[in-house]
Amino acid sequence: MNKDIWVYIEHAEGKIANVSLELLGEAIRIKNNMQKPGQVVAVIIGSDVRGLAPKVLEYGAQEVYIAEDPRLKLYHPEYYGVILEQLIKENDPHIFLMGATYLGSQLAPMVAAKVKTGVAAHCIELKLDDQDNLIAVVPAFGGKVLGDILCPKHRPQMATIKPGILNKPDKTEASGEIVDIDLNFLDKLKPVLKPLSLCREEPKGVPLEEAEIVVCGGWGVGDKEHWQLLEKIAERLGGAVACTRPPIDEGWAPGEHMMIGTSGKSVRPKIYLGFGISGATHHICGMKDAGLIISLNKDEQAEIFKVSDFGLVGDVKEVLPLLEEAFRLK
Ligand SMILES: Cc1cc2nc3c(=O)[nH]c(=O)nc-3n(C[C@H](O)[C@H](O)[C@H](O)COP(=O)(O)OP(=O)(O)OC[C@H]3O[C@@H](n4cnc5c(N)ncnc54)[C@H](O)[C@@H]3O)c2cc1C
């Protein structure tokens, strides 16, 4: 039986996304733990992407499939979906991993539906059972438990993982084969979508992933007025503001680009300050590797205290104005 592990290589403007390299490292780790290992295979789709293959081989892929065509310059779900469907049907991989990015979160379920398999989305860990089958670990019930997701009857076993959860592997000596995919079948397609351009919105202030200090607010911050105090504190500390899910739903925080956790970003700042956050697994797995974790919650039993270096029991509404004033004077 074919035990190949595939990794979808995401890229933009000639640069491979870090998450794809992280997944290559994970694919090698899984392969090394298999009883009867297959190959680690990378798949690159795009226009003018051949130059990315050597780097992919350096990061451990043993084979690289390249689908290159001017029509594939920008991400096009209809073309990309059909190419992956065809490739999977021809090669029958055992496992297929993608980044849980905006692109991967759209592409993975679409491909899974085409080849009639499932996807474990936003996993935080991947393991194997004693038959070399994938066990994808996903937080469930608001992050209170971790669920093992299995896909015993269908192939490939697909999973997506957020950037930053896994470590980037070391480079190795590149060796492996580059295989060109015949794309003649694309001529028969009549896509209804037409991608126009790739737009990147530059974030304001310090980018969350690069910030040495992260000031993170949760539902306990309570209202927009107190949220603004949090923003001022972050600005004065030269840090970035971050949030859990509820402040986005409440409209205090501007968007998901600020969210930390399984569906958000994984960060490793020197200092993480958390205000009014309960400590659900969905959030914890994105911040637990911060250097120093200080959190404030009015509930002394809050889960966040279990991963905190300093836990302060208090009311955010009393503490935030005091902190804002203290940093204003400096
Ligand atoms: C599939 C899925 C993916 C998810 N992904 C993410 C993710 O990536 N990131 C994420 O963060 N969440 C995510 N969630 C949501 C997650 O499960 C939790 O619901 C969320 O993290 C809880 O946010 P919170 O701690 O701000 O709110 P709550 O859990 O409601 O906690 C609020 C805390 O504030 C405290 N508090 C209240 N008032 C005060 C006060 N005045 N002073 C001090 N403390 C106070 C309370 O004691 C409580 O501990 C996801 C959920 C699902 C289902």
C-alpha cells in the first residue's frame, strides 16, 4: 500500500510560505515513525514556480510535483482543485498536509470533497497509530478537550495546521526528483472565476508575529472603552495588541489578523500580557511558548493561570485604567 505523505507548498510572489516548510519537517518526522514508510512528496502549483523546487528538496522532500502554467499565476480554486483531484486519483497518497491559511482552509476541503475523503482542520498535533494511520489532534468543545480525528476508510488522510505551531526543519542536502505534471486537461475546463490581482494589506503598528511584547485582551475586557485602553498600553510598550475570539465577535477588535490560537496566529513574544482571558486550549496553543506570561483574571481558578508565570487576580476594569495612567507618565 502506498504510504506517501504529500505536502502542499503554498507560495506568493516567489516566496514559499513558512508553514509549508514546517509541514515538510512534520512529514519527515511522521515518515520516520512509520512501520512501512512511503516518500515525502511536495506539490507546487503556479506559474514560473520551478525555481522553488530546489528549496523544497533542501527541506526534505524526496519528490516534487510541479504544475506550471500561466493560468495558475494567481490562486484559482477551480484549476487548483481539479489539478489536485487528478493527482490524488492517479497516485493515491496516504496523507496530505496543507497549511491552515486562508488558501489552505479553502483548498483542502474542496479537494477532500472531490476525492471523497475528510479533512481534520486546524490541528495542533499529528500522530500515528500502530498501522501507520494518521491521528490528527484537534481542540473541541470550546477547547476544553482535545479530540483525536481518524479517517480510517478514505484516502488521503488530510489535515491542516496553522503557521507557527510546528518548527521549521533544518536544511538537508537536496536530493530527489522533480516531476512535471501534464496539464493538457485544463484546456477542457471553462472556469467561472477570474482572479484579478493579489492585494496585501499592510498591518498597522508592530506586526503581531514580530512583536516582543504582546498585549492580549479577552471577553473579560468588557467593552470598547476598555479595549481602547488596552490598545494605548500596547502602543506605549512598543508592543502589538492581540485578542481571543470574543472581542472580534463583539466588534472591539478589528479582525481575525489579531487573534491568537488554533484559528488565529501562533506567537512567541518575550512578554505576553493577558487581560480577561479564560485560557481555552484554542487560545493557549497559540501563546504558550511566550517567554514570560503574565495574566489577569477575576476568577482565581481560571485555566490561563496554569500556563502563566505570574497570575494576578483582579478586575480588568480597575487595573487597565491604572496601567494606562502609569505608562502615560513614563
Ligand atoms: C473551532 C474553534 C476554533 C477556535 N479558535 C480560537 C482561536 O484561535 N483563538 C481563540 O482565542 N479562541 C478560539 N476559539 C474560541 C475558544 O474556544 C474560546 O471560546 C475563547 O478563546 C474564549 O475567549 P476568552 O477567554 O476571551 O473568553 P471567555 O472564555 O468567556 O473568558 C473570559 C474570562 O474573562 C474573565 N473576566 C470576566 N470579567 C472580568 C473582569 N472584569 N476582570 C477580569 N477578568 C474578567 C472571566 O473570569 C473569564 O475567565 C475557537 C473555538 C472553536 C470552536
